[in-house]
Amino acid sequence: MATTVTDLAGNSTIVTNVVKIDKSAPTLSITSPADNSTVTDPALIISGSVQDNTSGTGGSARITINGSTVTINPDNRFSHSITLAEGANMITIIATDAAGNSSTATLTITLLSQVNEAPVITSSANTTATIDQAYEYAVTATDVNTNDVLTYGLDRAPVGMTIDPNTGLIQWTPAISQRGSHTIIARAQDAGGFSEQSWDIIVVDGGLALDVTIGLEPPIANIGETVTITVAVENAAGAFTRSLTISSLTMNGADLALDASGQAQYTVTASGSYELIATVTCNHIARSSNAA
Ligand SMILES: [Ca+2]
Ligand SMILES: [Ca+2]
């Protein structure tokens, strides 16, 4: 900028004055904490650094955090402690230089509850189980007090069901006598309390329905002829037993011995019709089949 100065006598001189205009905002960086952090301690230290194009520590910048002025160290770093309220806290850090240029950083930091609150079960239970097959369900829970150690238990459970107190893993192999509905109540707890989850498990038979058929060879026989009777079993789960009775006008439910392959021989001694009843018992289902 050049200015001409003239006195009353008309003498003049030119005065030169150089004015630098600072248009650069300070560079503000936050080292800690990370934005959107969740913390458990209400005392929070905010640290970072500031650079400006003007000379000196931090250039000519000054820092405020939520309106409070913060000291800038000779290495351009700053560190400032604030006290958080429970829940979400908005923190505004502003660096402003002498020319009024500013940079702003904002942080949202969430302070967790300081009260020891009970854990909350968040998992969904498996609601079906099969006789003789392993049922598993891992109960999982969350706790607002992030460092709490949780333990798990069963407040109501069928015979044989267990839960790992440390992991929450429920294990059970339903017995045949446990077919049907069972109500389970699991809990997750710590020193702050507990929460429960209740659900029903339906225990069903596995696999396909048992199928029993009686075969006759020949299907029609003359007196004195021997008939081979075969009791065939399909879809039995595991071991099974089978038995056979024969009835006629003159005979009321005589046993016919079956061999290991389910066959019996019967020699016809009188004319008429015969009723054969095969009974099959297996681990899961007992059912009869008739053939005349
Ligand atoms: Ca500047
Ligand atoms: Ca807790």
C-alpha cells in the first residue's frame, strides 16, 4: 500500500507500508479421542495439534474447546480435560488465528451409564429339538457396563439340559420320553442384576414315519399249503422289535415266531380268512399294521 503525505507547505513524500493479508485458516487435527467413541470414564482428555501460517507457537492461533480457551504447547500440541455427562456429548474444538480465520472440529463422545445395569439377552432361541439328537442354543447378552463379567444359568429346564455358566451355551439331547413341548427360562446376570428369556421347545421325532407292511406268499393258499409271511419295516430309527399274531374263526391271536429277517411260515389247516397283526416297536414310534 502506498500513501502520499502532503504538508501545508505543499511538500510531499510517499510512505510505503506493506500489509500482509492472512487468508489461511489454522490446520487443526485431533489425536484423541476418535469421533463417535464410547467411554466409561466421565473424565475425558482431548488432545491434538494446531498449525498456522503465522509465526510463533501454533502461529497466531488460539484454541477453544466448548468455549474454554486451551493452552497450546511450544510443539503446537494441546491437551485439555473435560467432564462428560452420561449419554452423548457434543464437543466443539475451534482454532482461530489473529486474522479471524478459523477451523472447527466436532466430536460426539458417548459416556456409558455409571450404574451397574443388568445384562440384556439379545439372542433368539431355537424352538425345535429332535429326540436323540443334540439341541444347542448359545444365549448371548449385552451389558452397558462393557467390562462386566456375565454368568448364565437356567431357571427352568427339562431333565438333561445344561448351560455353560461362562459362555451361555445350552446343550440337550431329548429322550424319547421328552417328546412334546417344554418351557425353558434362561438368565444372564452380573452384580447389577439379571434378565431372563423364556421360550418353548417342541421335541419331535426325527426322520420319516415308521412304515410296516405284511407280505403273504402265496396270498391265497389251499389247505395243507405253507404260506410265507413277511413283516417288512421301513424308516425305523435305530433298533426295533417285531412280532406277529394270527387269528381265524377257530384261533384267537396265536403268536407266530418271526425269524431275524421278519419271516414266519404258516401251514393252512382250515378254510376261511385269517387276520394277521404285526406289532413293531422301535426307539421312536410303535405302530401296528393289519392284513387279512
Ligand atoms: Ca492463518
Ligand atoms: Ca452390568
